[in-house]
Amino acid sequence: MSATDDAELGSWIRLSPSELEHVLAAHERFVERKPGGQRALLAAHDLSDADLMCRELSDAELTGARIQRALLMGANLREAVLFAADMRMANLDGADLTRADLRGSCCRGARLNKAVLARADLREATLVHYDEQRSPAAEGLRQRRTDFTSVEAQGADLSGVNLGEAVIVRADFTDALMRGADLRNGDMRHANFTGTNLEDANLAQAKFGGAVFRGAVLTGATLDGADFDGADLRDAIITEEALARPELHNVILTQYAGKSEAELSEALQLHALWLDTQGRDGARARLAQTDLSERRLEGMRLVLAILKGARLKRAGLAGVQLVMADLSGADLRGADLRQSDLRGAMMQRAHLHDADLSGAQLGPLRDVGTHHREMPSNFERARFTRANLAGADLRGANLAGADFTGANLTGARFEEATVDDASFFGADLDDACFTGASRERAAGLP
């Protein structure tokens, strides 16, 4: 730990550009097991403002290094030792920090958008102080908490990460994957978890006051003793049992509107008339944030209907026409959507866990109007975990960042679709076709 303490006293080592390049080149040979290779030993070095984009730094020793404002976009830092490193304002967009040791590091204001920090260790660090004779100082040990204050980590993969005791105030984890993460005792007040997957995460004793969890997934999360005072959980996916817990008594929740059978029937009739008369009569179905769970709507014409944020859990929607409908953020868990028509639909961040979409059409609507326009379908960041999409037609659909973990995709068609940043781990891909699909950074595909 002496290198770290030297760094704290300001005695960082600064290499010339040519010296740093020599160290990096030798490290690349070390990783590739080539002659002349040597592991990068950059503990207590000053790498501030260095351009390290896409460089090979896996397993590098960077304990106590000063890496402020460095450019590390796309860098490979797998299993790198960044213990107590100072990475304030560094740009790590798209970097791979899988299983990296980030204990006690300071990443205030750093960018980690679409970075991978799966199973990284961000617990607090124990620092040992030494005196001038290099003996342990009288003050002994000191704890340093990992600081992720104001970090921007949109779309980052933090699955299984250990953030216990970390300071993460006002950080932005929009659409991040934090499944199984350990956030115990962390300070995450006013952080943004919009669309974040926190399934099975440990949130015990953590502080989330004023944080935003809109559209986040919190199923299976441990909430014991957590402080959610004033947190925004609108459109979040969470069990009724969890909502009854005292930890969530003072949160902001979606106020779903109720519809009686008679009211719903009237709304659907007026919508059909509105469609038949091209808007001259009747009224468009506006059912945003309406609770339609378990309703039987098979075969209904809901073309252009507004169902944004609606709750449609286990609803019967087989054969329904939802062409160009707005279902963004809707809760369709366990819904029956067999043979449904979702062409041109807007379903960003929709929740389709365990839904049945076998034989459904999810691509764009083509040849619309006299100008033969194409109306794209948008399933960006939608969650299809364990959904059944056997034989579904997703050609040309925007599925960027969608989660197909454990889904049945046998015979599904993804030609010309966009599946960038999507996850297919554990999915059944037998006879699925991805010809011409854009699949940058897609995970779990052969």
C-alpha cells in the first residue's frame, strides 16, 4: 500500500510519452504471451490527460494511479488493479472493466457509458499509512469509500458488481444492467436509475432518497432497511409484496386509472368509429397509465391507440391489432400476444417478461399513405426476458439494447433489424435468422 500513500502525498511518477508507449507496448506483448512482454506496473503514476483509447490494459497494475481526465474509451481493463486510483473526469465510455479492482477509487464525474463493469469490486478500501522509515504509522488503518459521485454510466453493464458502502450521489445509471449487484449501505441519493435492471440486487440499508427509478426493474431485490424517502418509482416493475414494505411507504408511484367493463367497452367502440371515419367521428383510445391487467382484448382493433405506461399484465391480446400504437413503458408481463400485429408500434422500455409473442409481427409498417412511407417500430430497451417469440417477425425492427435473456427465439426473423447492445444470453436461437442485422456489441449471439 505504500505506493498509494506516496500518491496521496503527491509523489506521482510522470512518464514521457515515449516511455509510456514503451510500457504499453510491452504490456500488450505480455498479454499476448510474446517475447519481450512485461506487465504494466504503473502504480502511483500520473497518467492524467493521457490518450489510452482502445489500449490493452487488462491485468495492469494501477494502484493509486492518477488518471484524471484520461481518454480510455474502449480500453481493455479487465481484471486491472485500480485500487484507490484517481479517475476523476476520465472518459471510460465502452471500456471493459470486468472483474477490475476499483476498491477505494475516485471516479467523480467520470464517463462510463456502455462500459462493462460486471463483477467488478468497488467496495471501500483499507489503506495502510507508513512513516518516513517505511513502517506502519501510528494512525494505522484508514477506510476509503469508492466515490462514484456524478458518474455517467448510461447503458453500462454492472451485473454482479460489488458497490457496498460506495458513494454514488447524483450518478446516472439510465438503462444500466445491475442485475444481482450488491449496493448494501451505499449512498445513492438523487441518482438516476431510469430503466435500470436491478433484478435480485441487494439494496439493504442503502440510501436512495430522491433517486429516480422510473421504469426500473426491482423484482427480487432485497430492500431491508433501505431509505427510499421521496424516490420516484413510477412505472417501475416491483411486486405488490415489496410495495407493502415500510421502506417504500414514502415513494412516488404511478397512479393507474381504472376502467370498468362498460367504460372500456365504450372507449373501444369510440376508437373503432374514430378509425373507420379517419378521425371525423368517435374518439381515439387514450388509455395511458390505465390498469388493464388480465382483461380479455383478443382480436381488438387498437391501431394508433395510446397505451403509454399502461398495465397489461397477463392480458389476453392474442390477434390484437396494435399497429402504430404507443405502448412505451407498458407493463405486458405474462401477456398473451400470440399472432398480434405490432408493426410500427412504439414500445421503448416495454416490459414483456414471460409474454407470449409467438407468430407476432414486430417490424415496421410499410407503404403507408400515398407517399408509401415506412413507419418504424421501436422496441429500444424493451425487456423480452423468458418471452416466447417463436416464429415472430422482427425484420427491420429497432431492438437496440433489448433484453432477450432466456427467450424462446426459435425460427424468429431478425433480418435487417437493429440489435446493437442487445442481450441474448440463454436464449433459444434455433433457426433464428439475423441476416443483414446490425448487431454491434450484441451479447450472447454466436
